[in-house]
Amino acid sequence: MLITIVLTALFAIPYASFFEWTLHRFLMHRPIGRFDYAYKAHALVHHRIFKADHTYHLMKEEDKRTIPMAWWNGFALVLISGIPFDLIGWYLGTWAVPITAALTIYAYYGVYEYLHWCMHLPKRRGVERTGVFFRLNGHHVLHHRYMGKNFNVVLPLADLCLGTLLLRSKVAFAQVKGDTVPNLQPREHTRRDMFVSV
């Protein structure tokens, strides 16, 4: 039973990365037939308000509501993403698989929402001082610059495997600045700036 729980959790984490990537790329960045709720809320509203420049951080208090997904999305996403685990659990005759997967995916979703909130509304929280957050924040800034890249927020495994991982901008741009944001400018642009500033 313990081995089943551990193996399920270890499989559910990368699975959640691919599910996040698929959802973000195919539902949140384009309408699917008449279903355009996620596309409108994310691509048309969130990306219009939060860009890769100084507006990456919250500028207007009333826009705070556009940072997280709607409260009910978490339940719907976990139910949908858990279907393969439900089938495996049914086949194996154990509840350990679907329950462990649901808890793992809920945790992944919770981390997604919290990190995304901290990225757009920095407050010098403990998590914001970590190297992992620093790198993930840069990853997300580049998504706001290039909407066809860096679809993952939590674990960029799917971005790496599916060819959408971007580590630096290809061209110089007016990027957001701050203690929690890495320099994402092209390497040659960064070197040129160092010589000019001397």
C-alpha cells in the first residue's frame, strides 16, 4: 500500500506538469469551439493587464482579482485530471491511487496559485527569497513576453520536453525589475550594457 502511494505521487507530479502545460497552451491561449471562458479570462484579460514590463507586478488594486483562477477551477481541474488515476485505481481495486493522485494534484494546483500570486503581487515573502522562486519567476516573466513559450508555472518539465522552454529573451525588451526577477535580456545585450555603464 505504501509503495502504491509513493509511486502514485511520484508519477502524479510530472503528470501534473504536462496537464498544466496542456491546459495552459490549449485552453487558456485559444478558444475551443464555443468554450472560450478560460481563453478570455487568461489570454484576453490577465495578459492584457500583466505584461513582461513594470506592469508584470500589480499596478491597480482592482486588477488583483485577475491573478488567480476562479475558486471552482481547482475542483474541476482535479476531477478532470484525475480520471486516468481513477481508472488505474479501479483496475487495481484500490482507492489509494485516485486519492493519492487527487491530493498530489491539489497540492500542485495550490502551489501553482500561490507562486502565481507571489509573482504578480510580490511582498518579500519567504518563498520569494528562494533561488527556485527566482528562476520560476523569470520563467513566467518570459511567458508574459512570449505567450507561446513557458506554459508551466510550477515545474517546467513539460516545457522542457515539449520544446516550449525559453531561458532568456532573444531580443532586448523593457522587462520588469526587482529582487525576485532575474535579468532575462540576451547575453550579448547584457555584456554590452556592462561595458557602457563602466
